[in-house]
Amino acid sequence: MKRAIWVLLLLAAPLLMWADGVNIPGTFAAYGDWQMIEGRLAQLDTKAGMAMFHAPLPQSGVMQYEFDVQYLDGFQDMYGGFGVHLFVDDPHPRKSWGDGKSWLFWITYDPKAYGGWGIYGQAYYSESNVKMDLVHAGDAYPLPGDYARQLNWGVLQNFRLPVKIVIDADSGMVKVYDPTRENYYYKFSLGGPLGAGAWASLRTNSLAASFGNVRVKKLQ
């Protein structure tokens, strides 16, 4: 279970930016320097805390998300993070802590706060733009040490992490596909039905990253 939750939190970062461009009707940036670069949506301001970009995305039933994420810059100060709000009911139009009623899946790099490798998966439940809380201890799900030792910060920009996630919003069950083993996935529950959502919101914190090759399907 613990590994399954970590894999979700590691992979369930951005899934909402269409490769066609930022100016798709309805999408908008709430905060940060969001630009399209070679067909990928990038957030370029490494000092922007709580950067966020919204896209209309009806979500109900069984949803499948595929995308990839690429680190660009921002870990030099030993701090940074990125994540995605899913099943958002009402996106906030400006810089904010929360994002309507939604779930935020987050990766933080913060060795000063948490020790160890400093890379942790975290999950939050957002109730409004000003109220959002962790649903577990902040240091509950660290990046496994054997994986962390393989990280090469010098060539991290050359790597794109592929992602495939299936979420059953009626039951709260999640499948996260392992990017290293074909057709292998981790299955677990978020604790109950998620209901429906109208938006998804990508965000970064003191980090530059790009996202692309997004494909979203409603399976049921």
C-alpha cells in the first residue's frame, strides 16, 4: 500500500495541459510564468510559489490520464515542488493556497523540513482557496532510498517521466501504471467516491517544469 501511494503521488502530477497550446478556450493561468515551448506547457518562474494553471476538464465515472513531465530548473535552493488538483469544482482565479473543492497530489523536495533525501509524496484535500490540509503526515511517504540514489541531478533535464493513471471516481479506486514495467499497475483506494469535477489545475512551487503528450479519456 505504501509503495502504491508513493507511485501515485510521484506520477499524478500534471495531466491537464493540451499539447495544442495555452490559448485553448477556457484555460487560464492564475499565477506564474506559463508559456508554450515546442508544443509543451512550461512554468518558467523558479521563484513563483503556488503557481497554478487551470483547464476545464469534466471528470466522472472512470477516467484515464496519460502525460509526461520534465524538470527544467529550480532545485538549486534545495526546495521545490509540483502537483495537480483533480476533480476541482471552482478554480480560484488568483494566487491561492487551495483550489476550490479538490484533491491535490503533490511532490515536494524539501530536505530542510523533512530530512533524508527530502523528496516526499503528499496528498491534500482542498476545501477552498484558503483551506487545504494534508490527509496524512507530511513525511509519511518518502522517495525510496534505492531509487533516490539513482537520481542524477546533472542530467535530470534530459528525462521525461511517462505517466498513466486510471481513477474510478464512483468508488475511489486508483490504478497507477509502473513506467518501467509494461501493463503493471498499483491499485489502491482513496477512501470513497470522488464525485464529479469540472476542472483540473496544474501547479508548481519554486520550480520550473514542462508538461506534454497529454491524453485524457473517459472509459466509463
